[in-house]
Amino acid sequence: MTNNKQQTAVKLYTEEQVKMAIQMADKYNYLITLEECGILNQLTPIELPSDEEIEKESRFMDDILETVGFQAGSKFVIDRIQGGAQ
């Protein structure tokens, strides 16, 4: 059986990259600043959990292997999102 669901890659950009892209797109319209236009306020940021938050969530797990896997996996994903080892 084949899976016909289409995979969509998610691309993440830093706030600085988004600001630069907006400024590049608005290169010839210097009517207002980024802060004044409020574009960034309309975006929903993805906030990555801290190491403390990851550890706190893993306290609810019963199995030590599940706990270790959850912590390692969470830190791996965060590292990849932030541009770590590809």
C-alpha cells in the first residue's frame, strides 16, 4: 500500500532574516519602518522549549528509556532547527 499524502517541507527563518526579507521586498517604499507597519506582530513565532522545559515535561514519563529518548530527541530537533549538524 502506498501513502498518497504529499509531504510539505517546513522552512524556518530567524526574526532577523524575516526583517531583512521585508526590507528587501519594500526596497523602494520608505513610507514606514518595520515597527510602525506591525507586520511582525501579525506572525505567530515558533518558540523552542528550553532544556529546563524539556526536563520538566519528561518527569511525567514512567519509563527511563522513554524519558532519555524524549530528552535526546527534543534536543536533537532543536539543534537541527537552529542550524546544527546537518
